[in-house]
Amino acid sequence: MSATFTDHQAALRDEVKKLLTDGSIKGFIGYARGRDSYHPVPAIVTRPDQVDGLILDQFSIFGLTKYLLDYIFEDGKMGIVVKGCDALGLGRLINDHRVDRNKVHVVGLPCAGVLNGEKVAKLGLGKVQRVTDKGSAFLVEGDKGSKELPKTEYLWDKCLWCENHNPAGADTLLGSEVENVAMKPRDFSDITALEKMPSAERAAFWTRQFSRCIRCYACRNVCPACNCRECVFDIADPRWVGNTVKLSEQQMFHFTRAFHVAGRCVDCGECERVCPMEIPLMKLQRKLQKDVIELFGNPKPFVPSEVEVLGQFRVTEDPEEFM
Amino acid sequence: MLLTITADNLKSLLDKLARDSLLVAPVLEDGVTRLKPVKAASEIALDYSNTATSIKDFLFPQSEDLLRFVTDGTLSIEEIKPERAQVAFGIRPCDLASVALMDKVLTTGEYADTHYQARRKNTVLIGLACESPADTCFCTSYGYNPGHSAGADVMLYKDGDQYLAEALSDKGREVVGGPGEGLFKPADEAAGQAVKKAYAEKEVPFGKEVDVEGIDQLLDNFFDDQYWDDVSKKCLGCGTCTYVCPTCHCFLLTDEARGGEGLRFRCWDSCMFANYTKMAGGHNPRPSKKERVRQRFMHKLNYYPHRYHSYLCTGCGRCVAMCPVGLHIAGVIKDVKGVKAHA
Amino acid sequence: MSVNEKAAPAAGPATNPTTATPAPEGWEPKIIGFACNWCTYAGADLAGTSRIQYPPNIRVIRVPCSGRINPQFVVRAFQRGADGVLVAGCHPGDCHYSTGNYFARRRYLLAKRFIEYLGVEPERLQVRWISGSEGQKFADTVRELTEKLRALGPQRRLRETL
Amino acid sequence: MRRVGVFVCWCGSNIAGTVDIEQVKAAAAKMPNVAYVEDNKYTCSEPGQAAIQKAIKEQKLDRVVVAACSPRMHENTFRRTVGGAGLNPYLLEIANIREHCSWVHPDKVAGTRKAVDLVRRAVYKVAKNVPLQRASIDVTKRALIIGGGIAGIQAALDIADAGQPVVVVEKTPSIGGHMAQLDKTFPTLDCSACILTPKMVDAAQNQNITLMTWSEVEKVDGYIGNFTVTIRKKARHVDTTKCTGCGICWSKCPAKVSSEFDLGIGKRKAIYVPFPQAIPNKPVIDEKNCIFFKTGKCKACQMFCPTGSISFDQKDELVEEKFGAIIVATGYEQWDPSPYGEYGYGRYKDVITGLEFERLVNASGPTEGKIKRPSDGKLPKDVVIIQCVGSRDEAKGIPYCSKTCCMYSAKHAILLEEKIHAHSYVFYMDVRTPGKGYEEFYKRATEEHHATYIRGRVSRVYQKGDKLVCLGEDTLLGKKVEVEADLVILASAMVHQNGASKLAQTLGISYDQNEFYTEAHAKLRPVETNTAGIFLAGACQGPKDIPETVAQAGAAASKVISLLSKPKLETEPLVAQVNEAICSGCLWCKPICPYKAIDGKVVKERIAGGKTIERPVAAVNASLCQGCGACTVACRTGAMNVLGFTNEHILAEVDALCL
């Protein structure tokens, strides 16, 4: 029975308290309790007395690495707890020369998969007392009932095909590494389904999704690949995307953001998760991932590499369709 | 005078309204219930606690053209008046209350917003009492309740398979008398009052946890508290809270031209955006998230109350549900009142 | 500018862009062309000096290299009402700047599929290598694209409604 | 408000024939910012240009649009016109209403409508144009030539002759390169030394030329006009200021070693000059074979040296020099044919390469010109020459033709017959004689010198007694052939210098899959590279013979002379430019640039709260950037722009054309 996140909570708090008191970090980015047991929220603590607010539970999905951008000009180190997928996000920020690795103290959290809080909350189990890992399922015990939740059904999709369970290059590791094997192969079937649709039907699908967009930019603000100092959407001249909230501006916004992240997305899925209007944004990113894999023979575009996918080329192997 | 209307009659009333003018109602699409124009009652979804965004979309739209100009040699300007009549169905009590709060800002005082006023005049609000408040609702904290009807032209209370109805304004009576003619039946007064009382006393669990009493005074000398530094660190600086909130009303004006013709329009802006107060030359009086987060809650819980003697929040809970990092007004109220809700 | 129907909320325009309403009377497809200065623009010039006739539906924008053509320009053209877009540059290996078109090839292998994925009919965006000596190929490409667009009708899926 | 002047050209009837000039003028007058419209029969003519200049002054125009022929035709002409009227030449846009409109669209209505659109595009774009100046950077008036073969020597002489100082860096102890190894040169058979050594002496005596032999280029920084090159002067252990080149030291030196220059046929001492006519004629000590360096004893050379020039503790010296331009003339290597096991090179002593034969037949060679078989020193009677050894053979990784072997094999056949009446059998696939006098030379080899040319490949060479039996096939006669030869000469391929790619990376120039350096344009810029200020000459760019090499050397020298003769170097204004205020410093633009014109730099900035921070941003070297703009698309923020083709420009053009 491998350890769950909560088993590492005490160790994390001790580590953070030690690091804060001995001054090796001046703040720590972790999780705290949200409005219920199923929605933990980010927490940035700077004083030892705040440390007991830090929690770790099987619902801690939020990708925290983007907060490091607020501290790149502060002196001293910033601590952060990082799962496997977050480590890719951190790699993204480092490869983009936006975050200096020596100014980050990484606490690695080996992860066997995170429970989807939205789904579990609907089961009415009430306040969660304990979560135990039963191998192919998590047993969730709440004050209003308990249930064994099969991982293939209740984990976030990305956890099912994750091949990066252990955060590489952590300064301290909570517990020991978990088996780094994907529960199922990476699934692009929803993308191929959309591709097969006649273009009018697909256009209608995306028209419906983009018409819901309220341009709150939560997807951009959470994405570790969207780390520009001054975003092109905030610049008045040239005006790439108008202020008007209408379908064509949304189409330009979502095309531009997706293409800016093409070949750089680390598949953390946060954009889709934080979207208040539940627009399936990962269906944009995973389409680009699928094409990058097929076209440029790069099996893992979501793992940050030294050179960007669109920052290189192969003279003869790149497909030739434009003769 | 209390009335009742059967579900079917309500359906045919709504069909008639949809035909005669622009009917806006809750529609379920891709898992999200939103207020959308409907062509028939069949499109309307009824099992929802509240719509993702509120009636504000139709009174104070996210993008609204104000005037059109043509500049081929001479300049001609034509104001765009929103004359189109519309009926909004399924408006929850907290949103009805939010309309009242918006009215104070946009229709009272020296400068009235002519566009907002025009839309208010052309809009009939059909309220629908809350059968099942969500676990993020806390309207009771502000003295409202699931049966609150002030602001509705017609208020409906679901009662078994029929609805208790009450026309509360001339517009409401016109609806009942006009398209509603023959569809309503007078209700037994006592039974009706009982239904209304049941809704008024319906339990709103999260409302009990949030006590707003005296929060505005507390915030009078809370401006420089370290709390704002701590709580604002986790904010993403996105516009979700402000754009789902039924009472936020900040906007910006811009022109967009195509060749010699163009439009002046306004669209929502969010105080949480980094560039909200960025001035020419680059100076920004609210340079970091701390000032912005503080501004949002001070405006709703201190500045607005000082001016309009009520909180600029109706406890609809949308920001509680949708803020990606759980930095919402209920949490701030609890913190400021010493009940530790945020780390 | 049609009367603004934005009284409706952020639900986008009243008309759903995918319903195929018929093209207006006497409609001619409008093509925006991005041509690299050293090869395709020269090819187009050659079509001119050789007096090769082709449909007047294309308007060419000169850029230093196909590597300069940002896919966002293409979506902007569709947004502003272009019915078709042609992106053209030197054949791989001929680039005046040696590697510009290799980057363009990669970007448009991805961008063309992505724009189709978003619902634009595949024929509307054409990417072609046209050299400075291929005046005929430039003219044929424009004619072929014009005929396809005439069959497809006006582009409405990304076009803005004001 | 801008005041744009639009000048619509008739171009005689070329435009006016199918475009209604009046309608275009009327439409242009209504476009935003247009203050003045005029038409002209021939705008590019004298009066036409004068009319523009007059209008600029009188109408106080601040921007000009000329609607006429292709910008590729007269953009520079009209820039000069506009400049002549005191307006910045870059405040001009051309609408191509001839090649892209009137000449290709016969229907006047559609043609006119398109012409109006094209004018609108130009008017919208020109509103966004800003005045641009050519930046100027100073030029170090000094050239560096890497490689002291005939290419390097010729280029050095030409540059020095133009009065500009030049440094030649040569890896081996003497200049001269492979040409010094040759005996005669085709097609005139004049002796290689007779035409080379005078140039070597000229180079040595020319005070504008500094020869740095026994030295290598270690590091190259900077850019066109401002290269900083670190050169490693390897320890010679001989003080060249004192040494007179008398030769006593290498006559007394006991250590005998195989001579690289003589390709192992001859020997040399541990202290040596590669060949008698070496320039500088000063020896070097080969540390690997010098007895003193191996055992600490001997020092014979030091003892006998009359001028005390020997110093064993001399160390390598790193010298840093500044240059304005660099010519790479590092030449080629002969391919080692041992992969052709079937020819027995390396196994049979009498199977030698073309260059080795040059050493045998060379009068100043180890055998004083007597063609003595390496095995037993006998003069060979029958000689087999095998062509295309390595060349044109993908399996050996050499797909190309080495261009010179057909000619020097014919030369070998002639020399063999002339000198020792030996009979040559030349196995060939094709005889390629493209040069001037080449075919006639080949005819002489077959007719006057009775060389037998057999069309076919040799399948195997094996020793039989003291003979080398060559099995082959004569494809013209369609039958197997067997030749018993006393000597076999392999016309081995010309390949890149070893370490060629390392030097390319040091210089930042590109090379092809055969490690030959890549020219900027195969036909139009053969002696330039994509890196401004670095030029190529000779075989390092690809196999070639001496006439072509010397021609390239002259061409490269002329490029350098024109570069160094300018007081200042003017850079192209239409280059990339970084908006540092919004640049994130992610530097994803950097790997895109083929000219390595982008690098990072740190800027200081005060941020909110009064703190001063340092942050990385991209920086474009305007003298390297060629303005292709591939980097702008990689810049997500739009901080990277290309002047003249900015994002603002192109968006304005798209908007204008879609109205």
C-alpha cells in the first residue's frame, strides 16, 4: 500500500518550517484547505506561523510553478512543492529563461495520480477524514460515507497516461519514488473524433465553445508556458485581439494562445481545469501535441527540451506538403 | 394578489414571450447553464442552482457599441440605442438583488448611464425562487433569502408541479394580463403566503458561516494590514471573479475602425488585471496583486457601503465556486472578522 | 456595418457562422497572399512580365522571407473577411536567408492542420513553394485557388461580424 | 496627421491600358492621410522624379506612395528621389499595379478595383513607416587569411597590393600548401615550384603581409569589421629572429622520421623544414620525435647552431589580433584509399596515390625525380592508373566528383612516358576535361604519349611475383581485362581538411554533409558565406583545380578590399529590432537566426517600489542581421520586429486589403 499525499503532509510542514527559520528560503508555495475537502487551493507562506495552514491531500492538483514568476526579481530563494507534472512546468519556466533554478528550493512529491475533486465532491461523502491507496483504487472515507474509487475512473485524465510520476531534480524528496509507469497509453481518441467530423460540424462545435468564453484570461494566467513579461493580448499597439467580446476575437485569442504554446505545452491540463466556462481547452493543446508527435517525430513534446519544437527543423525528414 | 400557474401554462406563456420579443432564459449547454436567448420554452433548463453568469449580461453586456462614426472627408456620428424589448426568465433572488445594487450606481446620482437605463426600461424580469441553494450560496448573510423577490416584475415560486406567481410591477402586471391572459388562476392567499414563507426560511448552509455584520467598519482601518500581502499572493490576476460577479460594473471605452468607418464601444474591464490602472508612460498606481485584491474587496465591502449604504455583494457565491485559487469574498469576510479561513 | 446585434450577450453573433447561407449576388472570393520577396514575389513579377493572365482575386503582401509570415497574420486575414489565404516562399534549399523557409514549413505544417481543426475548410489556406522562375505556377495557383473558393462560397467561420 | 502623396504612374500604356488612372486617383484622394494625388506618364523618368520632388516640397508631404511597377524594380530609384527632396528615403511605399495588376488582369473594371486596393495597402502601410538611417560601424583595416596554400597566398598578395595589411595563419611550418608537393601542373605542364615559389617569396617580402606559420586559429569573436581572433603560435623551439636557415641543425640531428610533406616516401629529421623551398625557411622541432624531448639527452642542434637560435623551453603562445574580414583558404586533404581493400593500398608498397606519385616524380622530392618503385626502386615499365578512387561512390561517403583527377591522371601518364617511357593504362568511368585546353591535354596523353584508356572499373589488384596484376573490365569491348603492372597509381578523392567542421564552428560558418564550407549562394555569391565578413577561397569550399582556386582567391580578396576600403561600414536599416520594454529575455529568437545576429544582454531597470533590477533581454547585432524576420514569429510578445516589415505594418496591410 504505497503512501498517499497526506502521509507526507507532516514531513512537508517540518521541512518548510526548517527552511523558513534557517532563512534558506523566504517563502514557500504549497497547498491549503479550500472551501471543502475536495478543492485545495494554492497557499504562499512566508512566516513559520503560517506553515500549519499547509496541507497535502490526494486532491492537490493545482500547478503552482507559475507563481515563481512573482519572485524572479526578489533576492533569496523560493520554496515550492512539485509533483511530476509540475516539474515539467518548472522545466518549461527554466528553459524559457524566466526562472533561475538556483533561486528555487524544490520539494519533490512523487505522485501516483491525483483524484478529480469535481467528480468525488458529487458523491456526497462529506468532509474527508482519510484517503488510502488500495493499488487500483483510492478508498475515500468521509463523515457522510466512504467509497472505493477506481483510479481509472476518478483520477484526472492526464494522470492516467502520465509517464513522469517522479519530479526530477528535486532538492528534497517527500518519501520515495513511485513506479513510473502509465496506467494507459496516451489517448488522443477525442482528438481524432473531432478531426473526423465534417468541417462544418467541427466549426459549430468550436463556435459553441468559444462563444462561452468571457475573456477572463484564467487559462493564460495559470499556464507555465504562458510566461511572457508583457503578454501580446495586453499590448494596445499593435492590437492583435480586440477588446470586444465576440466570437471572432475569441477565435483569434484561442488560436494565438494555443499556437504560442504549441510544442511547449507540458500537458498539465490546468488551462482546462481553471476555465470558469468549462471550455475544453486541452482539446486544442493535445491536437497540437498529436501533430507535433506525428509530423516532427518528437515522441514527448510535453517534456521541455533545450530547443523548441518550432525553433528547429529537419531538412529532409520534415514532411514536405507544399511543393 | 397571489396567483398560480401550471407548468404547462408557464411553458406556453414562455413560448408566447419568445415569439413576441427577445426571451432570455437559462440554457444548459456543454455542462454549463447560462442565460441565453431562446426561441422556445423547450430549450429552457430548470434544474440549476444558478446560471454561470448573471442577468448583468443582458443589462450591462460585456461588449456594447455606443456609437458609430463615418469619416470619409466629413465626420458623422450616430448613437446606437438599445431599444430591443427583452424578457428575462429564471432570475434568482440574489441576481434580482444585484440588479438593485447596479441600479444605484448606474441610474442614480448626477450621471445616469443612458444605455443601462434604456435596457432596464425595456427588460421584464421574471424571478424564480431558489428550490435548492448551492453549497457556495450565502445570500442570507446579506439579509436576502431564497424567496427574496424585490426587483422582479413577476416572481414565481415552484410549488409541487405548479408555480405560485406574483406580479410586483406594472410591467409584471402587463405580462400577466397580456401574454399571460387566461394562464394564471388566483391562488389561495394563506397557502400562497405559506409557500412564500417556506422559501424565505429555506436553509442556506454556507450563509450561516459568513457573518457580514460590521465588516464595513472593520475595513475602515484595515487598509495597511499585512493580511492583504498574504492573501493576494495566491491570486492569479485573472478576471474570473469580476466577470462572473453580478455586481461588478467597471468598463473601458475604445474605438475600433475599419477604414473610414468605426464604432465606439465599451466592454467590461477587471480591477484584477495588471493593466487596469496602467497609465500612459507606464506608471501604475496599483502595481502588484496586493493593491488590486485589496481594491476589489474594499470597493464591495467598504467604499460602496459608505456611499450607497449596502454591500456590493448579494452572496450569489459565483466567485466562491469559480475562483481558481479560492480567493473569494466569503473567505475575506471571515478572515477580516478574525475567523481564519485563508492560510 | 450591419446594425450591431450585440444586444445579445457574449453568445457571439446572432447568425451561426456555419449555416451556409448563399453567397451575395456578384460575389467574388478575396484572397490575401503573403509572398517572400526573393522567390514568390519575383515569380509573381515574372508572371507579370510574361503577361500570364490570372484571376484578379489575389492581393499580395510582400515580406522579406516566408519565415516572416506569422500564422496569426493568416487568422487575422480570415477574421477581417478574406475568403482564402496563400502563403508562399522559396523552395526548401533556395531560401535567400538559407533557413527561413525551413522554419516556415514547420510552422505551417502545424498551423494549417490547426486552422482546419478549428473549422476552416481545408482549401481556404494554401501554402506553396513558388520560385522566382515559376511565374506560371504562381498564376496557376491563384486560378486554382479562386475556382475552389468560388465553389466553397464566402468564408464565414472566422469572419468578424461588426 | 500624416500628409501622404500618392503618385500614380501610367507607365506609358502598360498600366493605363488596363487600369483607369483617374478612378485610382479619385479613390486614393479619399484614403486616410492622403493629402495629394498626382499621375505621371513615366514616374521613373527624370521629369517624373522631379515632379515627385516638387510635390514633396510644395505640398509639405511627409510620406510618399508610388503606384507603378514592382518595388523590386524601382524601389531604390524612388528612395533616392524621395531622399533627394530632403525626406527620409524609407518613408516610401510602392504599390505594384503593373506586374501584379495591369499586365495580368485584362478586365479594366476588376483591374482598377484591384489597383485601388493595392494603393490602399501602400497608403495604410506608409502611415506606419518611420524614418530609418543606415547605422555605421567602424572597420578594422586588417584582413586575416586562414591557410597558406596557393589560395591564401594569392588572396594575401592581392589584398596587400591594395595597401591593406593581412595576416596569413598556416598550420604547417611553411606556406605553399599541397601545390608545393606537385611536380608539374596541367594543362601547360609548367613546374609547380616555378610558379608557386616566386609568389611565396613575394608574400614573405611584402611588408603588408605577416606570415604566421606553425600557428592555428583558436577562437573567433566579434562580427564583420570587428573580429577578435585568438591565434595559437605553436612552439617552434627556434628563434626565427636569429636563425639564418643555414641548415646545420637538421644535418646534425640524429632523429630520422617519416616526412609528412613527402607522404612517408621520404624522411626528415626531428628538427626540419618541410621542403627545401619552404617559406619561412626556418626549421621547427617536432617534440614527439626529438630525442631531447623524449629522453632529455642529445641537443645536437643546439650545440651546432652558429646563431644560438635553439630554445627547448619555448611554449605555445596565444596571440589576440583584431581583423575586419576573414578569408578561409584551408584547402583539402587527399582521401586515404585503404577502404578499397581490393586495391591493396597499404598492403602492396607499389600501390600509391596521385600525391605520392607527385613526390616520386618531383625533382626536389625524396627520389630527386627518379620514378623509383617504393618496393625495390626499379623504374616501372607498365603503370596502371585507377580513376575515381573514392570519388562518386556513396558507399564510401563521397558522392561528388573530385574534379581534378582526370586531368592529373592524364598528366601522370604523360610524365611517365616522357621521363621513363613507361606505358600507362588508365581505368576510367568518364574522362572529364571541362577547362580551357583540358581536352587537348587529354588528347596529347592518348595520342602523343600512347596512354591506354580503358573504360571500366578495376575489380582487384594482387601481387604476382614482382608484378601487380590488375583485374578489370573494358565495358566498351564488353570483355574482362587483366593488366600486369609494375606500379599502380590511385587517383584518390579530394576530401575536406580534417578538423574542417571544428574550424567552421569556431568561425560560425556552415558546412555541408561533406564538411566543405557552404557558400552564401552557389551561383551568385560563391566566395561569400552567410556570416557577413567571412569569405571562402579554394578547395575548402569544394574540390577545384589551381586555376579556379586562384580565381576564387582574387574574388575573395576583392570582396575584402572593398569591405576594408570603406571608411565606415554601413548596415542595412531594414533589420530586426528589439523592444526591450516588453522583451521577456526568453531568447527563443536566438536559435532561429542563421546569421547568429541575436544574443542576450542585461538591462537595468527601476521597478515599482524603487528597486533597481537587472533582467536579460535579446539584442540584435544590426551589422549581422539580414532582416529575414524569421525570429519575429518566434517572439510571442511581438517584442522582436523587422523594420520596414513590422507586425504593425503587416496587420495594417491585411486590414487595408480586407476592407
